[in-house]
Amino acid sequence: MKFSDRFEAGRKLADELKQYEGKDLLILGIPRGGVSVAKEVKKRLGGRLSVIIARKIGFPGNPEYGIGAVAQDGTVVLSEAGRKKGKITDEYLARETEKQKEEIERRMKMYKVDFPEKLEDKVVIVVDDGIATGVTVQAVLRFLKKRNPKKLILAVPVSPVDTMERLKNEVDELVCLHSPRLFFAVGNFYEDFTQVSDQDVQKMLEEESENE
């Protein structure tokens, strides 16, 4: 299964979520590619579009090798590989967590969004353009669960079946259009997987603000 682009993927996700049309929805795209998908979901279902950010925690001395992720409130999720690495000290995790929280705050300011304080009456739909290991998304979901949304939904076009099995216990509902057992990269499931820039995200959010 291949999607022509993120916008088509968003429309197909919206078809699977149409029972929520007209509800008090908060649709949260994970930057950057997830915002393009989320925008189409919002266009079909209504509600409000915003972003939710988590940041990867890198291995000491090799920041590109992710060992976990942190959400904006400091919620940390470690991968299996991260938990097994002996060089990761509590001091390193605390220092890296604070560093990534500062980066999350910087990006939220750049996108000019404030996270809503109350979610108790809202159906929250978290949207990404695809999930590989799922550690970053897991940090996002655990942060949101602390805010007690009325219902928490994860909606993605594609993710490997083992990742979906792990994440289904983090949400009230999980929608995934394609869960292959053989999975190499999210981009392999799109004909057009052009990189989304920060400026693209800003523009999409500004357009939504103008339409509110």
C-alpha cells in the first residue's frame, strides 16, 4: 500500500474517523510531516488543529542514535536498546531531558502555539505521517494521558505491526491504515514524501488561525 502524498493519507484517515465529525476535537499533528496529515483530518472533521512535540534523546557521544524521547513536561520514554545501554546515567538523562525540553519550548514559540491547559472535555486525536519505533509518539501519548482527555486517539497512515501492538495500550483508540510486518522507512510508503519545513508548518498553523 502506498499513499500519493501526506494529504491523501490525511483524507483516508479522516474517512476512518468520521464518527468524530462535529465533536469537540483537538487534532494534534506531530511536526513536521504529521501536521500536513493532521490538517486534512481537521479539514474533514472540524475541531481545532495544533501541534504536539517530543524530542529524541541521543546516546552519549552519538546523538543521532536515539535511546528514547522526552515530552514537553519532562515525561521520558526509553527504548529497549536505551534501557540496555550501560553508559546511560541518571545524570545524563536529567541533563539531556532538560536540554530537549528547552528545544521543545523554542519550537512551540516558533510555531506560535500554546498548549491548552484543559483536555477533560475534548477528544484528542494525535496524528503523524507514519511511525517507525514509536518511542517519540509514546512520550507524547503519556504526556497527554496525564491531562485526562475525554478520549485519546492515535491516527497514522502506516506503522509496523509490532509498534502498533506496543502503542495500542497507550490510547483509547488506535487507527492505522497499513501495518506491514516488513518495514524499513516511513517514506517507502509514499510516492511523494517531500520534506516538510518549519516554514511550512508555520504557514499551515497560520492559515488555521485565520479560518477560526
